[in-house]
Amino acid sequence: MLQLQATSADVGLRLDHFLQKHLPQFSRSRLKDWIKDGRVLVASRPAKASLQLRGHEGITVEPADPPPLNAFAEDLPVEILYQDPAVIAVDKPSGMVVHAGAGHYSGTLVNALLHRFGGLSTIGGQERPGVVHRLDRYTSGVLLVARNDPAHRALARQFSSRQVRKRYVTLVHGVVKQQHGMIDAPIERDPIHRTRMTCRTGRGRPALTEYTVARRFNAYTYLNVDLHTGRTHQIRVHLASIGHPVVGDPLYGAPRNPALNRYFLHAARTAFVSPASGVEVTVEAQLPPELAGFLATLE
């Protein structure tokens, strides 16, 4: 049981924001679940997340263990772009989470693949079988999954040595003047906004993004982007840092776009050497209809 005390510094603060401020060791989704489950009492009574504090309340929090994240098979649609005895290449749709995590215990890509193929590599643990790399929830396109442990280790070596070549396409706000550019800026988690990454501090892990203009519109630019490193949110962070946030990405400064309800970011092509054959394989995923349709409106 955790006991907290609101003070004058907390006047007007929402209950959920108060908990995020005073209990940073727990995720936002986990704190909100506790509020919904009645595990957070304000003045000895359950309260809503939106409750505004007056600055004198005693707050009691009864933590609960998170549910187990073990992946399980689910009969979900998934498009297979390529497969051999070592690797599966999937066209991940926007909105689908790659593997289980806080707030996402079903409906994941891993669950769909376990139903389809029965078993994947075990190196990632019970919650992340087969997962060698990831795509953000609202990013679509080519994703590689390892079918066994030797394949997982071989693919991991290719990713770490930058042998895997990944091409993305994206639409950004504003007209990018330079036809070709490189963004070389280290990335770390934002020290204030923990859901974001940042390259403003000059610290963090090295990150290198290369872009080429494919087409310019009145207020947008369509880019081909090649990743030379694989940092969390790398393309989104880097493009926002030069004043061109990805369309549909309010986390990094783009206005909300109800016509899309996702980022305009798609992993269009991935090239790797298959551990099964030793031959280089190139896998491509077509632009999803919602992105192609949005692009057509700009013609």
C-alpha cells in the first residue's frame, strides 16, 4: 500500500497526472488501470482519473501485479510477404502492436504468427518470441521474424552490423528544400516527456538517417528514408528536429489528422541475408490503401 499526500503545489492537478508525477516508476497505462479498478482512493473514496486535486487530499494506492505477458496463439489475419525455414517477413498493418506489453495483452502480431506457424525463436523470451526488431504501432510495412534461435542470432548480428538495409517512405509537413540529406544526431529518451525520444540534448545513442526527396507538394514532401541505425522513433524524431514532422504524428509536433488516424510512415523495403540459404533477400510491402489514398488527394 502506498500513501501519498497532495500539497498546495498540486492544486488543480488531475489525479492521473498527480500519480504520474509522484510514481514515475510505473507506466501511465498501469496507473490508469489501478484508478479504473478502484485501487486508488482519494480521501478514502474511489475517484476518477480526471478528478482535480484541491491540494490537501490523502491518496492511497494499492498496487497490483501486471498480468503475465506470455504470448499465446490467436487466429488473426496477417499477410506473409516471404518465408523460408529461418525467417518470416510480414506486412505489419498500422494499429497492430508487435508483441505484448503494458496495456496490450492480445491482438498482437506475435500472437497471430504463433497461431499461423506454431512456434518461433525463444531468445526474446516468452513475451517476445521471434522478435528481432520492431515497428511502432502506427507504422506499417516489412517486419522480419525469426523462426528459430540460430536464425534469430544470425539476424541480430546483421542488424547490429548494419547489414540489413531498410527503406521507408514518409510524408512530412512542409517543403523540404534539400534534395538529399543526412541527419546525424544521437537519440535518447526525453528527460521530461517520457513517452517521447529526443535529439536536442546531444546525448544518447548514435543515430543516422538518410533521406531523399521523391516528390514535393504545396505544403508536404514525400520522402524515401534509409535507416543506418535503428533507434526508437528514429525517423519521427530526426525529421521533426529539422522542422518536418511526419504527417499524422502529433507526438512530434504534427497537427492531428483525422483523415489518416495513423502516421504516414511505411517500411517499404527490407534487404537481408537469409540464414537458411545465405542468399540476400529483398522484401517489399506496397503502400497501404489509406496512405495511397491520402497521397492521391494531394495530386
